[in-house]
Amino acid sequence: MSAICNGASCTVAEVGRFMAGISKACGNEGNCQLPDIMQVIVNIGNFVLGLVGAVVFLMYVIGGFWFIFAHGNMEYVKKGKTMMTTATVGLFIVFFAFAGIQTLKSVLSGTTAVQKGGKYVLCTGTATEDQACALNSTCKGFVCTSTCDADHPNGDFLCADKNDPFTAQRITSECEPKKCPGGDAVQCCRLKK
């Protein structure tokens, strides 16, 4: 049987958008653990949030057209206001759902990965400062931070999958390997200005 995933975790190019980030064991052998399942749930959640965000944007556009074409007709103005109000509520729901998914992802990344010779630590503040909390990541206070983010706190570098065409457009060729969680394709790269 040939390997599907070559790095420490599977990339979008290897397993698709919904399974990206699962462990090599899960992608190659079907030996999936709870973190792999949670990663799939996070990926699906992010996809759904993207769709909902597009619908919210469309509602703003439609509401704007109702206002533009109202020409003083209060019925059309009321339709436009209702559409914009509904879109605004939807936008808040999307923001809170996104924050929840990111929090879930952050919590899972610090508690479930296994390191050679032992487990990673859960970031609990000063007691775990600078200890390994995930692959190529260390604790900074209560947050599990990639080595990339720790080495470049000004935000000019980010962890990027060089195989992802959308991400590849945003980064320069200046990349540092083994500073990000993920496979070999995920590297710490400088952002284009």
C-alpha cells in the first residue's frame, strides 16, 4: 500500500480540504484518533462559516439594492432595513462561531499531540513557559504558539502550506522549515508586502 500522506500531517493536496491536518497514521492507515476527528470537524466548520459569510455578504448587497431602488417607497425601504438587520445579526453569529472554532482548535492542538519520548504539555501559564505543546510549538503564557510565531512576533512571517495555491500567492520564497505544526510543506514564510 502506498502512502497518501508524506509529512507529519496530511495536506490539502494529499487528502482534500475537509481532512487536511489529520495525522499521517490516520491518512495512511485509517488509525484515526480523537484529534483527527476534531480536526475534520474544525475543517468542516470553517467551510460552513465561509459559506455563511458569503450569504451574509449577499444579503447586504440585496438590502443595499432595495434602498437604492426604493425611490421613496417606504415598503422597499422597510425591506432593505430588514435585510440589512438580518445580515448584521448573521455576521455576529459568524464571528462568534469562528471564534469558537478557533478556540476549539487551539485547545486541541495543545493537549493531544504525542512527542517522541512523551506527551506535549498543556499550556498553563508560567509553569509551562517555553515547553513543547505541539509539533514545532511552545507555550507562551496560556497559548500554544508555533516556533514561527515565537521567532517572528511582528507578524511578517506565517505558517503556510506551500502546496496550497491560495497561500502560495501570499508568501515570498523566503521560508524556514521545521518551525510550524504540519508536514514538510508547511513552513514559516515571509508575507508579501
